[in-house]
Amino acid sequence: MPFIPHTADETRAMLAAIGAGDIDDLFDEIPQELRVDKAASIEGLNELDVSALLQERAEQDGTSLCFAGAGAYDHNIPAAVWELTTRGEFYSAYTPYQAEASQGNLQLLYEYQSMMASLMQLDVSNASLYDGASGLAEAVLMAIRSNRKAKTKKILLPKSVHPAYRATVKTLVSSQKIELVEIDYLDDSGALDLDDLKARSATGAAALVIPMPNYFGILEDVDILTDFAHKHNMLVIAQVNPLAMSMLKPPGSWGQNGADIACGEGQPLGVPLASGGPYFGFLCCKQNLVRQMPGRIIGRTTDLDCKPGFTLTLQAREQHIRRSKATSNICTNQGLMVTAATIYMSIMGARGLLDTATASARKTGNLVSKLKTIEGVETIFNGPYFNEAVIRLPVAIPDVLKALAAQNIVGGVDLSNDYPELGNALLVCATEKRTENDIDKFTENLARILNRQDSVK
């Protein structure tokens, strides 16, 4: 029997607080053609008919060529990853606390933590967070708690950090009187503006967030930024792409003393795009900050018979009952996604991760080179990039993306709303999955669309 605890008056009050007219407004991002008046019923259908219905629904997602990145990437995932991840032992396990936690799940999480700590070259990893955006928010809260030298609750947050991440951080920390100070980026290179950083840090700050790569795909000068932050008594929060860390200098090696905290989105490690999720966030840190780390940490020990065993450790029950005063309000995690990531990293190994990252960087370079041959297309930034870059088109981005979609191509991410100062800016990406034919198809279709729109003018 359905039960809705809120009265009509309470519902209206909540909608008014967020500026929504009715509940339907909360789902305005869902295209009309994908909506139905009522869910399809499978009652009375046989297995064959149910399979056909589900296949039809799945095909509505399409199999487009994807040249979009911006934090979620279309990487190849070995078939074995999800064959193992969806075994019942993993698939049905959810939020095990100490009494119910199986040794198998605990060992897997321990192995995940070991791999992530090694990848980031930091001492400790937790057992995952909800996603990359909330992971950054937790890192900010952790830095405020940890930096006792700072007499301020100010965090320096570059504009080149993912806009959705910045919005999430603001939502989660603003009620705790934490001030987020945005640092500008350089018009030519797209990297963080060091002069602006120096000016805005003059009155002190608790931490500096360093994206690597940043939202534009640009590689930051992490050594200079890390040493500057530490010299001015700031902690360093590295917000990174984990796959990129297999070929770039990891956070633990930045500058003279390394970053203090590393966080990011774990989706590139074996998690499919899946229409937007679920994904998972990761968080690593130095040993001296471990007491302020949110979420779970799995430890390895031995029992009375000297046999190895695994256990939840450093997770106080107060995390679940003290709300905002607790070390963390995380009382679950994306454990299934972490299972997939652990298996993915085990299968790929260090060489496999490096080869994937290298291939992605090479193919993005090839993509950008070919797109620049189209009249009116140019790159905006001249800084070095990893697996995505920003190009400027001579026409409005939404119309171009719509025309590309008609050709079954996801042409990138429109930056014109979040960064209007860049003009008609498009963030494009190529992973190791994109073939030469894929890149040529994208280039040819974009050229044809731009020529057609130019002729209309």
C-alpha cells in the first residue's frame, strides 16, 4: 500500500522553497517523447514478451558515437568486469555494517583502497563516496576540519573546476559558513591564473583545490600550485581524473610534499555511462589526516589462529546520528560500482591503465587536429591537454549538437551557459574507443553542418 508522509500543504511549501510550480517541474529535463502516462505493465506477459519489451526500452538510449566527456567518459570495459560484478555475492550485497559484512566484500574493499592509494600515491583511501561532486564537497569539509593553522573557513576554488561540482560544493558547505572564493583562469592557456590566486589568498585560506586535468581538459602546473599553497599554510585538495593519474604525476608527488587530499569521480574505472549513473566518488589522503576522513575504511588484521581477516575500522557510529556535526553523514556507498572498479583495475593492471590513458590522449589530439581543418573552427586554449579540449565554432552550439544528434553523434558538451565569456565553445573528447573512422565521421558531419548553416546566412 503506497504511503506518502507529506501533506498537500507541506508539498506546496517545499516546492515554493525551491521555486518549482508543481512536482512535474522536477522532471522537466526528461524529453517529452520519453515520457509515458503510466508505466508499462508486464503482468500476464511471458518471458519472450518481457525480454522484447525491455530490449525496446533499452534501445531508446541509442548507440550514438560519443565525443562528450566533462567528467564521464565512454571507455572500453572488459566483458569480465561486469560478469563478475553482477554475481549474486556482490550484486545483492548492500550497505553491510560490521555484523553483516562478509569477508569477501571487506577484502574487495580493502583491495580497492590499496589500489586507489597506490594510484594517487597517498597513504589512505576510503571505501568510496556517492560521486565525484559530493566527494569534492567532503574533501572541502575535511580540509576545514583538518587545517587548524588556518584562522579562516575560506576555500579557494578555481572556476575551471567542473561547474556541477562547484554547485554541489556550494550546496553542501554553504550552511556551515564556509566561504568559496573562485580563482580565475588564463584566457590564453586555460590554466589557473597564478596572479589571481596570489591576490585572493592574501588574507589566508584553509585549502586550495587543484583540478587535474581541469574542466577544459587543460593540465595545471601542479608543482608550483602545491608548493604555493603549502607555503601559505593551505592544504591542497587534488580533484583528479583517476585514469589520467596512470600517466601523469599523481597527487602524492606534487611539489615538495605532495597534495594532502585527492578526490574525484571513479566512473572512468570500469563504470558504464548508463544514462548518467550510478557512479562513485573516491577520496584519499595523507596518514596524518585519516581521523578526519569521512566514510569507511577497511583494515587487514589476523585472528587468534593467525589467519588474515578484514574488518571495518575508523568508522564511528556518530557518523550516522550527529548529522552535520559528525565527521561525515555518509552512511552508505556505491559499493557495486567500487566492485566493478576493483575488478577493472585488477584486469587492466598498471600497464593497461597507462595504455588506455595514452590512447585517449593521442586520439583526442587527432580529433582536435582534424576539427581545426574545418573553416571557422579553432581551439580556444593553447595549454597542454589530456583527453578533451575546447573548440570554438562560428555558430551557436545547441543547433550544431541537435544536427549532430540527428546523425547519431553526441558532439560534445556546450560550454556557452557556464562560460559565456568563451562564446560558442564546445568541449570535445575522444577515448580509446573512438576509431579513425569515428573521428572522420564526426569531422565530416560537423563540416557539412557548418557549411549548411553558413549558406543559410
